[in-house]
Amino acid sequence: MLLINFKTYEEAEGEKAVEIAKIAAAISKESSKRVAVVPNFVDLKEVSEIIETFAPHVDPLEPGSHTGHTIPAIVDFLKGVVLNHSEYPMLIKDIEAAVQMAKEEGLETVICANNVAVARAVATFEPTYVAVEPPGLIGGDVSVSTAKPDIIKEAVKVVKPKSKLLVGAGVKTKKDVEKAVELGADGVFVASGVVKAKDVRLTIKELVDGLGR
Ligand code: G3P
């Protein structure tokens, strides 16, 4: 899978979020490869009508009086949720509870891990995916596949086969994706490489090509 995180980039909000979602959906259809997106909360509803969409975070709370929180039961129209992104870290007990609640709502779960030890810990919750992203490489030009291939190899051992493995941070090219897949990842988690690309369509296409046949 290619999972594209829109974060809070201006290049990927509102109409631009919709535009990127349409491009990604078309490429996913043409290639028969799974492409999904993680837009800002405000754009979730509209984007989810175009492509498989994940919420960037949820708190493990039941419906009720929780001003400012977003909860699994409210995003149950989506494909899934992302938890514990390094830009939105969570307590381990909250990750465990949120995974459980998301599963009960029929949502897929992507738990982020900043290293192999955390990947090992969160894999015990059996999410759909564990996404390993070394924080120091996020938003940079050197990919996890190039700078930290050993992390991918080690993560494969602790995450699979119960969950699938995504890797991310600095992924920008077809080669980065090919290398990640060659090392055992099931896909990549990408943000700036797509949302800040000069040619978003071409970039998504290349990244999808990197996933292989
Ligand atoms: O969620 C994916 C992300 O943290 C990777 O960011 O900009 O390095 O692709 P980026």
C-alpha cells in the first residue's frame, strides 16, 4: 500500500486535498495497487467519498462529553485510523485501547513506531499495519530505505506476519519504495514527497510503480 499523509500542509488542504485524492484514486484504479490517504480532520468526509481514507488520530473514548476529541465511533465511516504518529504520540495504554475500539468499529488500524522496540511493543496489539518511521528522517530528503535499511529488516521480524509493515520518512522516489519492498515492507507511508512534489500525479505514479507487480 501507498499511504499518503496530508498532515497540515497547505498544499493538501481543502480543494487541494480533494484534488490529490482524485489523482491518487485514479492511479490506484489504473494500477490495481492500494493507495489510501490521511487528510486533515476537516477534509475527512469529502475525501472519503473519493478514496480509502484514514483519520490521522483518534482518542480511545466512548461517545459523550469529550470536547475537542475525535473518537473511533465518530470516524466509523472511514477505512481506518492512524495512531501514535511521531507528530502525535500516544501513551501505550491509549494505543491499546484505541486499537481495540477502532477494530470494534470495523476500522483498519495503522500504528506508527519510531523504532524497532516500539514496533515490537505495538505489534502485540495486532493492528492492520505497523508503520515504522525514524523521526529524524521525517520531512527530509534521505529515505528510511537508504539511511536505515537495517530498521526495515528488523521491523519485518517483529511485525509480520500478524500485522503488515509500512515504512516511512523521507520517501520520495520509486527507488526508495522498491528498496523498502525488497527489504520486506508491505508499503510506504509518505507525506512531503507527495504533497510538496512539483508534479503530484507523476510522483504518486512513480511511488506506486515502486510497489512492484
Ligand atoms: O506519516 C508519514 C510521514 O511522517 C513521513 O513524512 O514527509 O518524510 O514523507 P515525510
